[in-house]
Amino acid sequence: MIRILFYVLVVLALGAGFAWLADRPGELSLIWQGSRIEMSLMVAATLLASLIAAILIVVWFIRVVWLSPHSISRYFRARKRDRGYQALSTGLIAAGAGDSALARKMTARTHGLLSADQEPLIHLLEAQTALIEGKYDDARKKFELMADDPETRELGLRGLYLEAKRLGANEAARQYAERAADKAPHLPWATLAALDYRSQTGQWDEAIRLLDQSRTAHVIERKEADRKKAVLLTARAAEKLEADPKGARDDAQAALKLAEDLVPAGLIAAKALFREDNLRKGAAILEKLWKQDPHPEVAKLYVRARSGDSATDRLKRANKLEALRPNNPVALAAVAESALEARQLPLARAKAEAAARIQPSESVFLLLADIEEADTNDDGRIRHWINQALKSPRDPAWTADGVTAPEWLPVSPVSGRLDAFEWKQPVSQIAGSIEEGTPDTADEAIRSLPPVAIVHQRPEPQPEQDVTSTLPSDVHGHIIEVEEKPEEPVVRTIAVPTPSESVIVPQTVKAEPKPVPAKVGDGKAADAKPVETVVEPFFGRPPDDPGVREGASKPLEKSTFRLF
């Protein structure tokens, strides 16, 4: 475009010049070797321009003739180079697609058309071809040659790094990543790999310095860099918590400024402040985290902020958390647990059942089992809650790469990745083995709760009275049905609710025949035992226990069985 404009300007300048001469006519006289030549000024200008153009054309023609051998050789060389680049492009595409035969064919053709010293991509094609053919040693040698060449150093180091990771040589992979990060800190893969390795070895200061360099070079986005730096500061604060609470507090608060929702940073900051007897600031940090997202660990630390508090004081703190986030299952569970410790069992039961209705989980039903043990100590009801806990979803935990940990860790123990742990529900070991809990299932579990088993005292035997007349005095509010059998009469007690009792448990009372005096002439001796009442409390049974079938206690009749 610039050349076209230049040519247009030259033509316009010539036209303007000739127009100027045409407006100013004149005569030009020239005496050369005794001859006088006269012409107009316009003719003289035209002849001069023609002479210059002719000279330029002659010069161009001589130059073309002189340089024609070089031009011809350059043409064929360019054509050969174009064919070589075409073969190189086809070979790289074939290597990426996994076509080893075509990639090897294009590699041989590229070698014949291009020079490896002039085109480093030939080494890449050879390395990729060796990888898809399974020749890993040849590929590693090619990557080493590329790593020694300044033009392909980063490409060779990346290939060596990936090969070391494939072989499980973590130390070699770390060295390649560190070398690439030092030579080219703008490479994201090298920076992140070196960052992960420094985090795995606990070099928090070096990791933070490398992260700051990568952030300055715009290798990592600002949001991601802030999150990773907050994790690194939290990890360093966790190491300082025991020996240097003040330093741990500063690092944790700096991490909270970068990531406000980072729960481990808030927990460490609060613990450090509690150790400095600064209860107000520590509680404020926990309350801010609690308002964003209720977390069980935040509730536990907030409730037990002071070791000298009584159970009633801890219950007040739990009630404050519930006031901040009402109708939250985590808050309700915290109040229920604190109420259980304060021996306020009705409140604990009500809050735990409310938490189970909102979000059924394993820990809530286990908490109900603990409340049941403290309240009624009924084995049947306790087993009922434990059974519901087994069928409920598991509670959230710190999970990374399918592995759960009892506490938060900055690096995954499986992949070594930084900031891999998340607070979420673990994946079930077998799909469909655990039923998903819903509020309806929680209501059904509460409605199907067995009544409290009431154990009655055994009455004194009264041989002179009838069996049915002795039972109502001991079992109040029941209707007695007597079913007599030839040798073992059984009395079944049917529960009837009365105004004074909310729940009455069906009891089974077994009565044996009272002694009957022998009559004269009777051939049978009256050897019956005294009346004895036995109460069988409810113990429940596992869901997979079919129980005892009716009539199973009867003796089986003898029979013969022939095999043939």
C-alpha cells in the first residue's frame, strides 16, 4: 500500500512539472562540436526523461541476465523448502492424530527436503513419532537435544518433564520444572509445577516468592494467584501456630484479606487470637465466616472459645450462632450438642430432630442416639437411631482426589496439587449402597421410633387366685387377653393410652398354670409351677434379621427321608 502511494506521488510530481514547463515556454540552444542545436524547453525535458528511463531499463535487463543463475537456483530451493514444510506439517498432524506410519513417512521425507540445523521442528516431529511408536528412549534423546538448543529449550524441557512424570520420577520432573521456571518464568506450566513441588516440600517462603514473580509477569490470573497465595499463607500460619502465635495470626489475617471464605485461615486466626486472650476479635472473625457459610468446625471452635466456660455458657454461644443463621442444620446440630452437654435433653432432642428434618445426615442421627442414651437408655430406641445413621448420607469432610482427611491440608497427598481440598460430601464407595436422606425419611424415622420399654416388677405368686385376676393390678391401662393352650397358657397385653401416660409399650407376659391340688382318684399329679410373669423389653433387630417365625418353637415331627 505504501509503495502504491509512492508511485502515485511520483506520477503526480512529474505531471505537475511538465505542466509548469508548458505554462512557461522557452528556447534551448546547444552548441556541441561546432553544431548548433536549438529546441524548445518542453522537448528538451521530454528527451531527458526518456533518456533516464532507457538507462534504467538497460540496467534492469543487465541485472536480470547477470543474476539469472542465482534466481533459478533460488526458485528451485524455495520450491523444495515449500515441499519440506508441507511434509513437516503433514507429519506433525499425523503424529498428533496417532498415525505412526504416516508420521514416520513424513519424517523421512522432511529429512530429504529440509535440514535439521535450519528447522528445529524436525526434532519435535521425530520425538512425537517415537512417542506414538513406543520408543521412549529415542524420544527422550530428542528432547535432550532440544533442551540444549536455545531456540527449543523450553519445548525440550517440557517434553522431558512430561516423560519424567509418566515414569514416576518426581525428583527429575521437579528439576526440569525448576530449570524451566528459572530460564522462562513466563511459562505457566513450569511456574505451577515448581509451585506444587515447593509446596509439597513445605518451602512456603520460596513458593510465595515464585507466585509473586509469576503474578508480576501475568502468568497466572489475579484471582487464582490471590487464592493460591492465601492457601500458602494459611499453610505457613499453621506451622507457626504452636511456636509463634503472633506470626500465625498475621499470616492468617493476610490470607483472609485475599480469600474471605477460606475457613482454615479463619480458624487459625481465631485460635491465635484466643491464645493471646483476645476473645472478642477471634469471635468476630468466626462470626463473619459463619454468616458467609455455616461450617461445623467454625461452630465447634466458637462454642468452645474459652476452656473455662460451663456447659450452660457453651449453650448460650450455640444459641447465638443459631440466631445468626436460623433454620440451618449445622446451627441446630450445634445447639443440640451443647444442650446435651448441659443436660437439657428436651431442647437437645427438639433441635436434633429439626436438623434431621431439614438435612438428614449420619452425624445428626448419631447425635439423636446419644440423646436417647442420656434420656431413656433404651437399647431399642438407640439401635433405631443408629440404624437410621447407617442408611443416611455421610457428612461433608475435607476431600481431595477422592481421599478424605480429618483436617484441612494445603496439598493433596495423592496428586500433590495445591489447594485441592474441598469441604464436600465424600463419594460413596458403592453407587446406590447408601439411601439418600430426605426430610420425609427423617419424619418417617421419627414416627417409627419404638416406644420406651417399661419394665414391671414380678408379682408374688398367689396360688389361691385366678391368673387373670392377678394381672391387672400390675399392668395399668392395659386390656388383658388370655389365650389358653393345653400346657402353656399365654397372656398378651395390649397397650391402651391413658391421659396420664403419653406412650405405653406393648408388653408380653407369660403366665404358667398355677398349682392345682390332686384329687382323689385322679391319676395325674398336680405338679404345676407357680404363676411367673416375665417381661420381654424391646431390643429391636437389624434390618436384615427376618426374626423368628410364628410356630418356630413347636417341636418338629419325626420323619424319615430316603435319598434314593
